[in-house]
Amino acid sequence: MFGTQLEYLKVKAPPKNNKHLKLVNHIFSDKNKTSNFIGQTLSKNSSKKNLSPKFIAYKNTQEKKFLDFTSEIKECYNDPFTLYEL
């Protein structure tokens, strides 16, 4: 009885699956090529080339506004960066 419980509790490693990214007629299997493609796509999609002139004008206006990041809250994420963290 005890032996069957131990067999039941054994942890099996998940099978190693090949990771693929399929786009239209191309399949990416290599991790580096996949990550490079995703990075290039994100860069292209977030480019100003994809924004309307009206939004770009609004964005530029908003980015000129001063933001006050000072806080009296003593949370660790408000501490200055250490040289080690950089």
C-alpha cells in the first residue's frame, strides 16, 4: 500500500516540446530567429510611422508636460538606484 502511494507521488518531467512560431507561410523554430522576429515586429508596430499625425501632435504635447515623481511614501521602489543595481 505504501509503495503504491510513493509511485503515485512521483513527479514526472513534462515532455520537451519544440516551440515554433508560424506566420503565414513561414515557420520559425530557432529561438534566436524567433526572438529577433518578435523584436523587429514590436519595433515596427510601435514606430511613429504607424501613428496618425493627430495622435503624434497630441503625444508630443503631452510629453512636454512636467511630471513630478517626488513622493513621501517610503517604499523600496522609491529609493535611489545603487551602483550595484545599475
